[in-house]
Amino acid sequence: MFSNQLLAPLFLSSLAAFVASIGLIFVAIRSDWSKRYAPLFALVASGLLLTMVLTHLAPEALQAHEYSPIVMLCGFFLGLFLHDTLRTILPGKNSVTLAAGLTPMIAIAIHSFFDGMIYTVTFARGVDTGFMATPGLILHEFPEGIVTFALLRGAGFSNRTSFLLALFAAGLTTPLGTITAIPVIYGVDPKGLELMFALSAGLLLFVSTGPLMAHMKDEHPVRSIPALALGVVLALIIASFNHSHGHDDEAEHNHDHAPSSFVEFPPYRDDH
């Protein structure tokens, strides 16, 4: 099964959804605890996402296409527009709180969807390439499920609604992206996916520095700064794990370079 370039990414993206669900079930059982510490979860997520964007997503997105910087900037302002739009259309007294929960959820859903597409793209380049690129993708699904649920609970959603929304955003969107990408890799210029990747990076950059980082004012620095630092450390651990895995596979398969936690697209070249 794993030698099949279509079944392997579908299995692994489903595994990523399962990993997200494990963390999600844990915090759903401790619903009141999750709601109470939602601001700290948000700060951990802020450090985690910001580190991933600055050390992996942004560098690879910027290298992939000449228009990536512009698209990434558009992604940042898309997040700002989405956040402010939600604050405008949601109920008055709860608009800020609800937007602070829904904006990260939507951003994580979009990012997880693109993650799912990346599984398909990497395996289309080769089974070995696919397996080298996936450990980091799978590992970072676990905190995404926990954080999404905690933010939704903190925004006032019920335990059931928070669970279902978080399951969709952090879990089900990944295999959905994998399935969606199957016709894309055979019929669409891959540069389009590279630009979507840059858009996702810009969107997560806004979320990590905007709605999530805003929780710094809700907690005393004695708690908020360590929570933010914990997110940074978690991101670096995830990255180092996959970096080590990539070097092991490099020695075994004699690849020219070791992949990071995300797809390293080839530099854009304009042949015209």
C-alpha cells in the first residue's frame, strides 16, 4: 500500500487527522480546564505558529516563487480583514471574544487543508520524498487540535460545538486537502500550490502575532512569557525531530539535501 503514490499520502494525512483527534479528545474531556486556561493555550499556540512561520513556512514559501512575498503579505492582510469582518458581523458584546476564537480556527483549517495537499504533492515527487517530508507535518497536528478547541471554548462555544469545529479545522481538513490535490498535481501548474502555500504562511503570521499574541494582556508576565516560550520550544523540537529524520534518510538514500518539516519547493525560474 505504501508504495502507491495515491494511497500512501491519504493514509498519512488520515493519520495526521487521528493525531489531532487524540489531543482534541483529551482536552474535550477536561473541558472546563481547557476553557479556564484558554489564554495560556493561545500563547503557546502563538509561539508555536510564529516559530514555524519564521523558521520554515516563510523561508520556503519565499524561495518557491518570485511573487511569494506579495502573496504572503496578502495572506497577512487577509487574516486582518477576516478578523475585523468577524468582529463586525458577530453579536456586539461578544464580537471581540468570538472573533478571537473563530479567526485562528479558520486560519488553522486553511493551513491544515494545504498541509493535506502537500502530502499528495510530495508523494507525487517520490515515495521516499513523501516519507521524509511527513513526520513534521503529522507531529504539529497534535497541538493544533488542542489549541483550536481551547480557543473556541474560551470564546464561549459549547463543549460539543467546540469539539466538532476543532475536529473539522485541525483534523478533517487534512485528508480533504489530500484528496483535493490529486487532480491538481496532474492537471494544474504546481506554482499555484506554491502561491497558496505562501498565502497560508501570511495568514498564520497574522494569527500568531495578532489574535493569539493579544492574550498577553490577559495573563501576568510570570505566566504569559513562559507559555509563549513553551510554544517556541515545542516548534523547535518538532523541527529538530524531522530534521534528524531527514538526515538519516539522506544517508540511506543518498539524497542531495535534507527536507524540513514542510515541502521545500524548487526555486522559481522564469524561462521566458
